[in-house]
Amino acid sequence: MGFLYILKALSCIFCRLQARYFDPVTQLPYSNLQAFRILREAYYQQLEGRGDRSNPEVARWIEWRQKMKELKSAIVQQISKSIRLEPAPIPVTSQ
């Protein structure tokens, strides 16, 4: 009765399904990739808001994350400017 037995008894904190995985960083069980992404994003937001900025590793990570957010935002803006959505023409059928 080791770790696998305990993991089977746990449920995912997001969807209440049986936890198939365990996140070693947050020490929380999760059931699928979507739950893992939500879990890690919540962890990252907590680290940004409450992380020890006097720790050089944390400070570098927060700086890197901010740069990535700005880059992603710039890319999304560039793409949205280049895409023009127009209504599709309605086909006319003769009867």
C-alpha cells in the first residue's frame, strides 16, 4: 500500500474525478491535462502576487513571465489587426 494506493483514493480538486496524477510542485492531485493547466496557472498567479521577490530565482521568473505576457499580447494584437472578419454570403437558390 504505497503511493499508488493513496493516489487512487484521492480525487481531482477541480472536477472531482479520480486523480490519476499528482503535481510535485503544488502537492495536489489532478485528473487530466486541463486540470493540470488550471492548477499550474493558479500556482503561477500566486507566485506572481505573493512570491518572494528578494529571491533572485523568483524575481527572474516573474520578470520572464511578464515579458512573455507582453509578447503574447503583442502577437494577439498583431494577428487580430491582420484578420478581417466579414459575414459569409448567403447562397441564393432558384426555385
